[in-house]
Amino acid sequence: MTGTVDVFLDFDGTITIRDVTDAILEQFADPAWLQFEDAWLSGRIGSRECLAAQMALVTATPEQIDGLLDTIEIDAGLPTLIETCAKQGVPVRIVSDGFDYCINRILQRPDLHVVCSRLRPDGPRWRATFPHPANPCEHGCATCKPAAMAQFGRAGRLKVFVGDGLSDRYAAAAADVVFAKGKLAAYCKSAAISYAPYDTLATVADFVDRVHSREAFPAV
């Protein structure tokens, strides 16, 4: 197998240290958002329905949201991963249930390809929409990560997915190589999905470098 890869990254809790959507909900949403969270965790609704309902409960100005977003820290290994992938000609794509408004504000990296949900102010409230895909997938995901990986992954290339949460479980099942931590790591263990643990995205950068330097598939 050749060593060329496509890298797909979750955003909330993977690129960022803190889950951005949760941070917004905790600070600006009616407490009823927790009821929708419980319904999603129990499998009664999909993440698309959950996030649409939760974000409709947020009352905040764009300035308030921006102020919170500006406090969010990113993984220290992200620049290393982006630089390594650029050097090796490996595309990096963000596939996320999270929102373009937040991702663009935090990263300020228009060069990165992002497949995610949309968020816009709607008076004092906020409205979420979900273009990927326009019609929900079978699991009702806000963003169907396996579909995005199938669309943008190239034939004969290793699909590497990096994530941290339960919303990443379908992507992990569709990937050739999985880097996981947190709830995703626990899920992979329970579902017998092989994965490599990581602390920072620099671990993924090292893997990409080894793949290309050896022109073969190294153990993770």
C-alpha cells in the first residue's frame, strides 16, 4: 500500500481544546438545551435535530459570541500538522458538526477546506442550517462525515480521521486509520475499531511524515 494519505479532522475538541458549541450553549442558551443533549446521547434524535433545537435557544449578540470565540484555544500541534501536510502534498480537511461562523473566527485560515454546519444571527437568536448533505443521512447527522470523506478522499489513498467525540463514531468506522481520544477512543474500544491514541495533533503530523518518508504504511 502506498504511503499517500488524506487527512480529515474533527473540529470541536480536536482542533480546539474546548468544545466550542458546548461553550456557547453553556454561556448563552436556555438550560433546556440539556434536554436535547440527553435525547441525542440516548439516540432518540440525531445531531442535526439536536443542534438545530439547541442553537435556537441561544440569545446573544454577534459581539458576545465573538468575544467567547476569541478565548478558545487550539491544539498546539495544529500548525505542525498543517505544515507537514503542506510539505508532503497531503490535503487537510475539517469535517465537523460544528459551525462555519465559529471555525472561521477561531482559525482564520481560509486556505483550509471545511465541511461543516452553518450558523447565522437571526435577530437576538441564532439559526443553524445543515448543507452537508441537504437531506439528512440515515443517522441524522448535522454533517455526514463518512459522505464527506467518500467525496473528498482520493482513490488508493489512506483516509486518516482524527477525532475526540461520539459524533465522530461514524467517521471512525469509515476511515483506514483513526487517531482518537476522549469519548471517541472509548467508543472505538467498545466497537473493536482499531485506533491510535494522541495527545496533540503533532502525533498525527509525525505519522504523515513517516508515511511519506518510508513510502509505505507504518504502524501507528
